[in-house]
Amino acid sequence: MNNQISIAIDGPAAAGKSTVAKIVAEKLSYIYIDTGAMYRALTYKAISNKVDLEDEQALMNILNETSIELLPSEKGQLIYLDGEDVTNDIRTSEVTNSVSIVSMHRLVREEMVSRQQSFAHSGGVVMDGRDIGTHVLPNAEVKVFLLASVEERALRRHNENIQKGFPSDLEKLKEEISLRDKLDSEREVAPLKKAEDAEEIDTTSLTIEQVVEKIMDLTNERMGRD
Ligand code: CDP
Ligand code: CDP
């Protein structure tokens, strides 16, 4: 049996996708691909170049000349944009609050999906995002859709900010997360949606370890071992 499977993890903002995806990838010695980081990297470059984020063709002109690499390191995954480390630059609130506009465009998504599929072509991958189970890896052996209440998700981001010593406003976070979820779920192209064959996990009252355990159970089941 081929034991290099693909695991798709989707869900709304701050549901815990990247945290658990990284741990699952590590446990299985698989590669982890953060697709949100790719949309963030393009958004960062577009903002830096003062490109109109509504202008699909202008975004495509940039994207076609842009290299985005996800490189593992001792500090975790690093994101390189045209050879430069932008791991922290792509997490600012300016990028976070603009990325859903950039990710709405059909041509942008087509190019991103094609790059994501080429990263994953040999299997042994854990990929997280919004459309992985529905569009990027429709044949993934394990598909998970993570949920949590918006209150819990805002609180998670808030605690993260406080831990890092960043200023944080819980109510504002809640509003920003709700708006991003709305834009991501209501867009025409590949909206945020649970794949029919995905397992839904409500993580509101689960610890990270419990979520990881559920995904590992599904994976072991699919791979035909205990
Ligand atoms: O980590 P967080 O939930 O804040 O977001 P992310 O995974 O970094 O994704 C940032 C944004 O990229 C999302 O809000 C979507 O607009 C977009 N995205 C997408 O459209 N499709 C994906 N597969 C991944 C992200
Ligand atoms: O990738 P996504 O935006 O879905 O979420 P994340 O960045 O992985 O997780 C957001 C925060 O929630 C992190 O600080 C996690 O440590 C935390 N978290 C949690 O407290 N409980 C969980 N069951 C999952 C994540």
C-alpha cells in the first residue's frame, strides 16, 4: 500500500489549521504547505508595489514574475518572495485585511492552484487553506474541515498577539475575522466550503493535541493500520 498520502485541511480563519497541519506533517515526516501564505505573499507584493487589488490583470502581471517558496527551517516554515524572507511581513494586519480581495480573482486562483498542485505532486503532503479538499487536492485521501466559533477563534488570535507582545483588540479581531470569512465563503471562485467527503471537526472546545489525534486517527484508518 502506498503510504505517501495527501491530507487536506480547510476551514475559516484561526480555526487552528496551520498549527495542527504542521504537527501532523512532522509526525508523518510529510511536507507541509501553507497555501494562505502564498496568497499573503502576493498581497504583500501588490501592496508594496501600489497595485490596485481589484485589478486582476495587474495582479497577474506581478504574479507571473513572482517566485514564492515555502522552505522548512529550524524556526518553522519560512516564506520567500523573489528570494527574500517575508515570513513576518505577510502577517501584518494590512496584509491580513486585504488578502481576501486578492484571493477572489479567478486567474490568480488558477495560477496559485497550479503551483500548489505541483508542490504536492509526489504525495506525502499536508496542505491547509480554504479550497484544498474541493479544488486543489480533490483526490486527497484524508480531508478535514476545521471549525470553531468566531468568539473562540478571535480569542485564539488575541492570545497569540498578547503572547508575542503585539497590541490586540478582541472585538476588532472578531469583526475582521467575520468579514474575512464572509468574503472567503461568498466569493464566486472556489469559496471556502466543506468538501462533501471531508470530516468536520468542531475544535471550539478541543485542545490542539485532541485535534491532532483526530486527524492522525483518520489518517491511520485510511492507511489501513492502527
Ligand atoms: O491563517 P489565516 O486563517 O489567518 O489565513 P491564511 O490561511 O493565511 O489565508 C489568508 C487568506 O488567503 C484567506 O483569508 C483567503 O482569502 C486566502 N486563501 C484562499 O483563498 N485559499 C486558500 N487555499 C488559502 C488562503
Ligand atoms: O491556520 P489557522 O488560521 O486556521 O489557525 P492557527 O494559526 O493554526 O491557530 C490560531 C491559534 O489558535 C494558534 O495560536 C493556536 O495555538 C490556537 N489553537 C488553539 O488554541 N486550540 C486549537 N484547538 C487550535 C489552535
